[in-house]
Amino acid sequence: MVVVRPSRTLEITFMVIGLILLATAPALAQQGNVLTTLENQVSVAAKGWEATVMDAARSLFWILAGIEVGIAAVWLALQAASLDAWFAELVRRIMFIGLFAFILDRGPGFAKAVVDSLFQIGANGGSASP
């Protein structure tokens, strides 16, 4: 009877894979500061261009506000509005522009406070970072 010797390559391959698996360290759970690291990287990168963008946004805002007040004045002139209508429209426009100027001025700080509060809510609700 002829006995065929099985190939040892399959056995050797499994032994090598087993040794590699035994030699590697297990990947345990990380510290959970991935979100904090990401937030810090984004805030550091944003500090570089925040002043430039805010200056351009303020300039554009006041140009558009001037155009808007000018168009409102033209419409009032075409309607032959009385003096009290002019003052009422002027007060309305000042309040409208003032609200959005406040939002533009305080926007970055407000956005950071919202993001920080969401991180705090997430940290209190689970085991996420920070």
C-alpha cells in the first residue's frame, strides 16, 4: 500500500499565524480623548484665520446694511411717506441691523459656548470625551 504524506505547508502556516497572534498585544479600549484632541486641533487651526474672516465679514455686513438702508429710503421717497413713517422705518432698520451686528460680533464666542456645552452634555450622559 502506498501512503501519501500530506503537505506540511498548511500546518506550518497555521502555526506561524498562531505564534503571531500570541505575540501581538491585545488592542484594549482607548482613553476616550479622541473628540477632545479633534476639538483642540480645530480650534487651534481656526484661531489663525478667525480674525481675517471676521474683518471681511464685518466689512461686508456694513456695506450690505448701507445698501439696505439706501433701498429703504428710495422706497419711502417713492411712496411719498410722511416724516413719522420715515422715523418709524429708520428705527425699525436700526433695530434690525443692530440685532444682526450683535450676532456677527458675538457669533464666534456664542458658537464656542454651544459646542462646549454639547461636549459637557455628552460627557455627563456617557463615557465620551472630554
